Amino acid sequence: MASALQVLKANQGQGMGTFPDEMLEAFAEIMTLNEVEDGHIFVKEGEKISKIMLVESGKLLRTRMSAPDEEKEDIMKAGIDKIKENSIVVDEILPGTHATGLFHNFEAGATAFATITSSGPSKIWCIPGDKFRAVVTKPEFSILMMATMAKTVRTYKKSMRGLLDKIQDSGVSDVEKGIHILSYDATSWVIDNFNVAIKKFNSENDFKLIMEYTTDRLSSKSASYAAGFDVVCLFVNDTADAETIQILSNGGVKMIANRCAGFDRVDTKAALAYGVSLARVPAYSPYAVAEFAISLLMGVNRKIARASSRVKMGNFSLDGGLMGTDIYGKTVGVMGTGKIGQILCGIIKGFGANLICYDVFESDAIKEMDGKYVSKEEIFAQSDILFLMMPLLPPTKHTINDSMLNQLKPGVTLINSSRGGLVDAKSVLKGIHEGIIAGYGADVYENETEYFFQDYSAKIVTDPTLMALLAENRVLLTAHQAFFTQEAVDGIVNTTL
Ligand SMILES: NC(=O)c1ccc[n+]([C@@H]2O[C@H](COP(=O)([O-])OP(=O)(O)OC[C@H]3O[C@@H](n4cnc5c(N)ncnc54)[C@H](O)[C@@H]3O)[C@@H](O)[C@H]2O)c1
């Protein structure tokens, strides 16, 4: 077993800072060893941290609750299994790499940001906070420690200077100016429309919004750009997973404002755990998306893209697969009758089609327009045209997959303007090749992040499934533009602000 002094020395320069030997020896005398099993709780989130903890062997986990505030007390009381189930790991404290509780114990009464538990059987050395303070406030140690800390601060400040300069250059450090927002994945329509709206907003309000833009998408690699900003503004292909949110939070970001409806790429549990608030634009002209979904249907059904390119090449014949079908009298299925789904249903009724729907929540508006809710099996079996209008959630992922293809009515036309992950695109292609699916109109693709919103015309698309979709005549694919009308963009911008 290592001695207390050895463990302290192993942590030098890490979480314990670099203390002079005389002080380490004084700390060693007041340290006690705790040999604990997996799941031993040292400190609970929100409690006072009254000791410093160093790991000799095993591991400490720092976890933060990802449950809503009102549920936290009951979860804490329920014990380690329930805490684990409702928390995310913020970091791991390993032998010789970190100490935890150091800063909290300079001042009595500081509370814990995270719950600290052992992971596996562990040997944990603890320094009680009151005894620690008694050592560091001895006159001979105080001056030594101040010298050590001054040296450490100077070293870190030097290495941080580049970042600080960058922040100061951008004006972000000037808190007087207002709320600083970094907008990721900013293309020209974003910059043009937000700049106009922000100018108007700032002229009408007491506080200012200052938005900066980057064409980069948010990920764990680009999250550090937001250091010093208050808010990040995201779009459909930015990724805010737990690691990214931790980096954003460390950099002082307090809010994620999604300038879109879907939030499937944001780890909401991690945001709760780090206290980063989330906002989205729940509705912005649902007409834009519903009308585009109808355009996809008409485009696939009446072969508009193919016909247009043939005519442009001087081929004015009707031979070669241009024939479509009437929508009138067909059975049209709509899965997901939310804001967009309902508008779509109204348009479908205008065609004189027979409307059937499936949703986990039934809406009176659908029944009033003479739509009929049916089971999932029935909507698959009866629909001549099937629209996917639900959000991407674990239960809706790959709603269209290999194992359900034979439940579909042969010759069905499938339309997806919601999220690519609602279908397994390989299964859709299989369905097309087996004659089950007559056509697929989509504005989204599961792995669209790498390609959509970018000009790849002079580059090579290497995703084999995307290439297969593009090569298939019976597929009409657009690059996430269903929302893209002036009215919807105005709605997005104003709601985001
Ligand atoms: N392509 C685009 O440009 C674009 C633009 C906006 C929205 N969208 C997508 O459209 C989706 C729908 O938007 P909305 O505004 O109508 O959302 P909404 O929240 O108003 O409606 C979603 C509906 O889906 C239902 N639903 C949830 N889980 C379901 C399940 N397992 N099975 C069936 N139905 C289920 C809900 O009950 C709700 O009625 C969004 O989630 C987003 O992914 C795409």
C-alpha cells in the first residue's frame, strides 16, 4: 500500500497543485484511508464538500443529475442505483491524475457541483476540510502557498493568453454590450436574415444581442470556439452530445438556442446536468414543410424532375416511365399528426383522397376533417401513399426497415420530410428493388450531416447509400429545404431571438 505522502506526491501538479514538501508532509499527517466497495457515496450533488479526496487505487466518478429539479431530492434519497440511472458522468478521478474537493475546502461550506462515488473497489485518501484549512492558514505555510499559487496562475495565464486575446478581439469579453451568441453552421441565408432581425431587435430593446457566426458545425471539436459566449445558436446538423455540452459549459455557455424544431442531436439529459438551458423553435410556418411534402409526392408520382431534364435535352416523348397515378380516391396515410401533419392532412383532403392516420396522441382536428385513426399495422397495410411526419425518437427510428417491408401495401409511395433516421435507407432501396415501394420522396437522409447544406458538385460523394439513392430514378431527394420559405425563415429568426 502506498503511503499518504506517496499518494500526495503522485498528485503533484494535478488536482493538488504543486505544494512545497513541508506542506505535503503536514497534509500526509491528517489524511485517512478509506477502502470502499463500488458505489460508495462520498458527497452528494448540492451537499457541502467537507473533505479533499485523492485516489490511491480504483476510481471516483463525478456524476450530475440529469433529472428535472423537482425529482432530484427523491432520487438522491433512493440511493446509488437510482442516482446512477438518473445521472451522467461528468469526469473520472483516477490514481495520480486528479484530486477532488480541493477548491471547495479553502472555504468552509462550498457545495458540490456533482455527486462523488467510488467505481469498483477503491482506496481513497481523504483530508478533512477543517484540518486542511488549519494547515494552510499557518503563517509559515500561507506565504509558501501563495508563492506556489502565484506561479501556477502565471503559467496558466500565459497559456491562456492566446484564447483570451481571441475573445477580447471579438469583443466578447465586453459584457456591457449584451448577450453574446455564437451561431454555428451559419450559411448566407442565416447571416443575412439574422443580421437584419438583430438590428431591428436591438433598436427596440434595452439590451443588445451580439451574434457572431461560424460556418463550422458544432461538435466536441468545435465547441471551444464558443468560450466566452453566453449562447450558442444551432441548426439541424449541429451535434450537442454530452462531451460537447461539457466543453460549452466549461467555456461559460449558458444556453443552446436551436433555430429549428427537431432537437434529436442535442443530449437533453446532459444539458440538464450541466445547467445549460435549451430552447427551440417549435413551430415556424408548418405550411412550408407540409406544402413541400406534397411537392415531393407530386414530384415522385408525376416524375417531374425526370420529365424536366428529358425536355431540356429535347426529348418531348412520353415513353419511358413518366406515367403517374391520381391522388383522388387513393388511401393516404399520415404517421404523426402534429402541427405539420395536420396541415398536410387538410391538403390531402383537398385532393379527394381517403385519409388515415397514426399517432401516439390522437387529434380532434383530424377527426373533424373526416380523417380516421388506425393502428400502425393498418396504416402500413392500407396506405397507397404514406407520409412520415413524426419526430425522430428512439421508438420512431427506422420505422421503415427490412423486417416491416412486407407489411406495406405493394406499390406504396413513401414520403419523408421529417428526419432521415425514420427510415433505414437501405431498406427503402430494397423495397424499391423488390417492387414494394413505387417511389420515395425525401428531404432528409439519416447521414446527411456530412453533405447537406454544402456544395459537393466539385467533390466526390463517398457515402454508398447516398450514392445509391441519388442513382435511383424512383427516388426524389432534396437537401433539407422543406422549411425554406421566406415566411418560415422569418418565423425561425424572430422566435430564436
Ligand atoms: N425537413 C424540414 O425542413 C423540417 C422542418 C421542420 C420540421 N421537420 C420535422 O418534422 C417533424 C414534425 O414536426 P411538427 O412540427 O409537426 O412536430 P409536432 O411535435 O407538432 O408533431 C409530431 C407528432 O408526432 C407524434 N408522434 C410522436 N411519437 C410518435 C410515434 N412513435 N408514432 C407516431 N407519431 C408520433 C406526436 O404525437 C405529434 O403529434 C419534426 O420533428 C421535425 O423532425 C422537418
